[in-house]
Amino acid sequence: MASVNLSKINKVFGSTHIIKDLDLEVGNGEFVVFVGPSGCGKSTLLRLIAGLESISGGELKIGDDVVNDLPPRERGVGMVFQSYALYPHMTVYENMAFGLKLAKMAKETVDDRVMATARILQLEELLHRKPKELSGGQRQRVAMGRAMAREPRILLFDEPLSNLDASLRVQMRNEIARLHHRLGSTMIYVTHDQVEAMTLADKIVVLRDGRIEQVGSPQTLYQQPATKFVAGFIGSPTMNFMPAELLGSDGDGCKVKAPGLGELALPQDASGQRHGTDLTLGVRPEHLRLAEARGDNSFEIVNVEYLGNEVYVYLEPQAGDTLLIHRSEAPSQWQIGQRVALVPETEHVHLFDADDRALPLAKAAAAA
Amino acid sequence: MNQYQLTKLAKRVGFYALIAVVMVYAIFPFYYAVITSLKPSSDLFRVDFWLSTVDFGNYVQIFTQKSFVRAIFNSIIVSLSVVFIALLLGITASYALGRVRFRGRTTVLLVILGVSMFPQVAVLSGLFEVIRGLGLYNNPAGLILSYTIFTLPFTVWVLTTFMKQLPMELEEAAIMDGATPWVTITKVFLPLMWPAMATTGLLAFIAAWNEFLFALTFTLTDDQRTVPVAIALISGGSQHELPWGPIMAASVTVTVPLVILVMIFQRRIVSGLTAGAVKG
Ligand SMILES: Nc1ncnc2c1ncn2[C@@H]1O[C@H](COP(=O)(O)OP(=O)(O)OP(=O)(O)O)[C@@H](O)[C@H]1O
Ligand SMILES: [Mg+2]
């Protein structure tokens, strides 16, 4: 168990700058998840920590040691690969014992460690099987066992569940969460499945183009996204965005006008913005209420999806615009083709400036 | 029987007839060699395709010749050494060429391939100087050296193709487990590369076993010769008599081990040769 400390970390491949001046603190025993769109550098960052890629600039500390120039085996890290990468010709036991034997441990110690790990992961029955005789979930557990057997200070996971089918993924997600509780070890986990990120993480790191967009607990990221990118990335279905014009602001909040919604009084502090500026208004699907249409401010319902426990209603602001989504508990009275008015819950509305940064809450609203 | 069934039958018959032709074409020379070797020398020029009496006289004759037994022994030593050296160098080279990123990798691979295109005669005199310079003339070590030169390109090329296919993550997993490149090669890659090794090893063995030109040029005395040369130099009782019986007996003797080896490894050879053709 150890903390990880990245300061001003850079990674350059040839002439492409992949990771840019990245600072990050991972606490002892924390479960940190990296999310971000494909190609943003999640795997690269993880591999820098593992030691599979060399660091181009900056300092990486594990515990109190600067490990920039240490090979993987001396960093005390274990890694679970996306494809599992089990040694096909070795049994489960040999797979888990391989690293221990290379570390020149006594035979009894190796045996104890493998057995203990196998017990935690319920692999005892499978120790003499080869990987090809295992199911996907079992292979996944062996891959974790191999990484854990050496008792690394940090466990790294690169999209470990992406090769499993949906139901198994939920089950393994659960097992990983329970494992983290039980072992209390520091874990860093890469995924682009935001449900995995939300459910597993103590702390989510949202990456974009090799930079950190926001770091925070799942709740913080969901409720107070720092940028429009994070707001759109976290949450499913995604947040609705609409253009809005700033009409005025004071100590209690601001007033905006959004097409189709009319004038809204919002709790954000827009004092730094000029009146008349174009802002973006963001509302999560569950914070958008529907009402009978009145006047001009109406939207047409173009689709209704029934998911059993909830219903998604899709609205079209104007022909060709991105659809807005409303989400409510089932059953729903709304039908395709109906025209309805939208009523956002103003205390849950987000406002983003022209640079896509979220506007802070006004003091009065924040205090309330 | 209607038209359709008839055509089908005709096609079938045609198919098997074709196979029979191919089989006869491929096997007949060998079959004739076996027959000849089992005939007493008096019957030699009576052409017949079935054996009436079996006579092992030719075999007894060649195996009582000390130089032939010695040649078999030399051939075994030379061929096995070539296989061993070619595989060892091939595996390590293929790791470098297949896995390590370095400048000029493609060039190196192309040069290796290019070298293997040269006919033996082209390098014969140059190689002769090298071997004399190294003091390996009339020494099996000289043959081992020269055969390895010709076997290595093929070995490296096939093994590199195979090595490239092994998943990168497998190697990285080994690195995370603390394996050095040597441990990764021997403990992780080698066990997975048996099919490719069997293929290349066997082909290297066959090439070394059957090689004639270098073996003739680089050896002088009977006790240093390999089998192909020894067979060619088997002489009859008089200048005017070609001893076909013993020659055939010797040829069969040295071919049978190869046939057996190929039979044993045939499935591996196929999987080794097609590796790289289709992504698994
Ligand atoms: N060895 C390499 N050489 C050159 N460029 C690389 C190398 N490895 C990764 N990259 C580039 O770095 C960028 C980030 O890659 P990375 O694998 O970290 O993305 P990722 O966030 O893990 O994406 P995904 O979600 O698709 O796995 C990509 O643009 C990729 O092309
Ligand atoms: Mg990745």
C-alpha cells in the first residue's frame, strides 16, 4: 500500500505530446479511476506509473520513492491487462507463482502466497487448470490474482472488464469493489465505462487530450462538473445543453433567456460576464420537468423509451437540433407527437461560459 | 441413375484418378529406390516393378563399410549442431527484430531476406577462403558454419513473423512479473513457439542433411565426409561398374529418418507454416 504522486508528468511519443504537465495525488488506499474519451492518454498514464513507458518529464513518486528510473519490478506495482495476458502454457497456479519465483522467494512462501490469493479470489478449485479451460470471468480473476500475489503497493487495471459480457461485467465490478474494501490497497483503474467509474471510484480523474479536466468524487463530478466537457461526459443519458443569453446578474444569482424555455432566474454568479453574452445552459434529464404546452414555448415529443423502471422522453427543439432528453419514473403519460413545455429545476441547472467553464454559485445561493 | 448423379460420379472418379497420378508421380522414384536396394546385384538391370525376392546384401555391404557409418555419424553431428545454433540465434534475433523497436529494423530484415536469395555457388569461393582462414577446412565445424549461414535467414524470418504475433501484453505481463528479456524468451515465448521451432528446425535439419556442394568442397578425407558425399563416392568393384544396389541402400537408409521426422512433426509444421497467414 502506498500513495502515488505525479508532478508535472509529461509523455512525448516521437513528435506527439500525449501527457501534458499532469499533476495528480493518489492517496494511500484510494481507488482512483481514470476516464476520458478514447485516445486521451488514460492507458499511457497508467503505463507510465507501471513503468512500461518511460517518463519524458516530471517526477513520479510511489510512497516516498521517486521511481522515474526504476524498472517495473522494483516499483512494487501489479497490473491487470485488458486481454488478461495470462501465460497460456502455465496452469493457474504457475501463472500466479511466476513472479514470486522470479523474485527468488522460498518455495513455501510462494505456495502460501498463491494459496492465500487463490482463497481471496475463489480460485482454489481451478489452480491446476490452464487458461484455455477457464471462463472469461475466471480468467479475469486469475489475472487479478497474478497481479495481487506479489503484494504490490499499487494495483493498476487497464479496462479489465471490457472483454466480458454485460452481466458478468456487473458481477466482476462488484467483486473488485469488495476486494478493494477488504484489502484496502491503492488501486488505479482505467475505464471508459462511466458506470464503472461512478460505482468503483473514491476519486474520478477525467482526462482530455492528456490534461486533467477535473478530479473529484463521483458525487462532486456529477453535481458540480467544472466544465461542460465533464458535465457531458459523466451521467447517462447525458446532460442536455441549450444556448442561453445572459440578461442580468446580482448577488443572488442571474437571469438568462433560453429559446424555448423563456426567462429563468438561476443561482449562478455571472458577475464576471458581460450582459448579452452567450452562455450554455446544462440540465440533467432528471432535472427537466414536462408540462402541458402553453404559448410558443413548446417542444415536440419525437420518441418515448420505456425501460421498465423509468422512461426517457426525447424532444426536438427545432427540426435538426440535437434531441433533449427528459427522464422520469415509469409509467409516463407522455406520447410521441405531443407538444409539451419544458420546466427545468433551476436549483439543478448548470451554466457554462464561452470557454465552457462552469459558473460558480452566487454567495447567497451557495450559503443556502 | 440420372444425369446429375452420373456427373457427380464422374467427377469423383476423376478426382481420385488425379490424386493417384500425383501420388505415383511423387512416390515412384522413392519406391523404385527401395526396390533396387533390396535386389541382389545380379538382378539389377532386370526392370521389374515388384519384388520377387528380398535381399539385404546391399545394406550389409554399406554398413560394414567403416567410412559410411562414420559419414552418418558426421551428418548427424553437423545437422543437429546446425539446428541447435540456428534456433538459438534465430530465437534471440527474432526477439530483437520482432519486439524491440529500433532504427533500421526493416532494413535489417530485408537484408536478411536478400542474403538468403543468393545461390550457393555464388558464395562458394568466398566461403572457402573464410573457412580456410579459420582453419576449419576438412572439419565438420566448417560445414556447421557454412550451413548455418544459409539456414539462419529463413529461421530468423519465420521466427520473427511468429514472434510478432504473440500479444504484446504477454510480454508486458512478464515484465511486470519481473522477468528479464532472457527469462521472457525462454520461459514465456519458447513454450509458445514450439510449432514454429519444429518447422524451422526440421527444415534446417533437412537442408543440412542433404547438402552436397559445400560438403564436397570443404572436406577432403573419408572420415570427415557427410552422407550425401559419401554416397556419391561409393565405388563399385571396377571402374566400369556403378554400384547401384549399395547406392540405393545408402540413400534409403539416410532418407527414412527424415520421412519419420516429417511424419512426427507434420501437424506442427503445418501450423508453423501457416502462422502469420491468418490472424488467430
Ligand atoms: N507507443 C506509442 N507510440 C506512439 N503513439 C502512441 C503510443 N501509444 C499510444 N500512443 C498515442 O497516444 C495517445 C493516447 O493513447 P492511449 O492508449 O493512452 O489512449 P487511451 O486513453 O487509453 O484510449 P482508449 O480508451 O482507446 O484505450 C493516442 O493518440 C495514441 O495514438
Ligand atoms: Mg486504453
